[in-house]
Amino acid sequence: MICRNCHHQQNNENAKFCENCGTPLSMTTAEGSEPGSVPQKEERGGDRQQANEYLESAKKASKLYFKFFASALKSPLTYARSVGREQFVNGIITMILYSLVIPLIIYSGFHRLAGFMDHPLLNVVVRPTLAFAVLVVLTAAYCYLAVWYGKGKASFQDVVARFGVYLVPFTALLLLALLFAVLQINLFQSLLLMVGLFGSIFSVPAFVIAGYIPEKGAALDQLQSTILVYIAAFITVGLLGDILFGPLGRLFGEGISLFY
């Protein structure tokens, strides 16, 4: 037996107390353990404690994001004026959620036709999700450049946070569309998808720019800046078009309906 206190190797295997320091040996490590090693039960307890800490952190982050989402959904215009870079992470999360939901809606309505495409999950969900995420982040960057050039006082983190707030209502519509897609309620699924997708494309940049660029003294006014952001975003869509719509576009070209 090895004493946990002084790591002395006992000469008497039946000893109840350490021969060197007198510490009780009932909680010592087994023979052959390295001095200073932690018992297996203690290691498992530490792992559980660490797992619990991660779980609590995840719960806390989820609650904070839900609060952000609910506040933005309840009153996006009012809430957007009060957020800043402290909501940057929540803005990024909203962008990722938005980018993921659209391909999932399409995939859910498209699953009956999956046999017509090689690797449908990759081509309809994974690649479009990445492409939509790149498109959304770049659009937010274009808004920041417009705000910066228009002498608006905002950092990139501020713009992303406010961009995420304005994206929340459209993300909620898309989540509802996903529910209808799972339930195969095709009409509402298609309607909400169109409103959520095109509404966000045309509304979010305009609201972000209008909230930061001053009405007077800017090199470009709010409308001109918004138009430039639209142009940059559509150029980006053109460059990412094959990734975003390539496989689905081929199906449309063959006359195959996506939702029926």
C-alpha cells in the first residue's frame, strides 16, 4: 500500500496506518499505483464534475440566446437600437441557424426525389449551408463597409449583432416553414420559405444601414448605400450560384417540382 499523504511504500501490507506519517490507509491507492496518482473513483468524479460544468455552461448559453431571440422576435426595431458588440456571438449564431434552416426546408420537401441526385444530403444540405453562411457573413461585411464609408459610428461586431437581430423574425418564419415541410404541408411551407428568404435579403441590409448612417453629412445616403450592398450581395450570389442552386436548378430545369 502507498500512503496518499507522504507516498511512503508500506512494509506491512496489513497496516492500517502509515508507518511514516501515521495517516489512515483506508483511502490509499492500491499497490503498484504511482505516487501522487488519483484513485479511479476520484477520476470519474472529476470527469462527471467537468461534464456537469460543460452542461451548465451550455444551458446558460442557450438561455442567453433564447432571451436574445425572444427579444428580437418581440420587437426587433426597438431591441436592435439597444444591442451592441456584446451580442456579436448571438448574431453569429442566428446567421448560422438561418443558413442551416433553408437547406433543411428544401431537403425535407425534396426527400422523395433524393434518388435523382448523387449525395443528396451533401448537395442539398451541407454545401448550401456553407454557401448561405458565407453569403450572410459577406452581406454583413458589405453593410459594415457601407456604414464605415457613410461615416456611421459602429464596429463590425456592432453591425453583426444588429444584423442578427433583424434576421431573427425571418429565421422564425423559416423554422415554421421547416415544421410545415416535415408535416408535408406544401403550400405554407413554400410561402413561408419565400417570405423568409427574400424578405431577409431585401429588408435586413436596409434596416442595418438606416440605423447607422446619418441622414446628413454622409458620402452616400442610406438609399445609395443600400443599393450598393444589394449589388455586392447579388454579385456574391452569382459567384456562389453553382454551390447554392446548382443541383436544385438542374432538377427545376427537368421540370421536377421541389415541393410536390
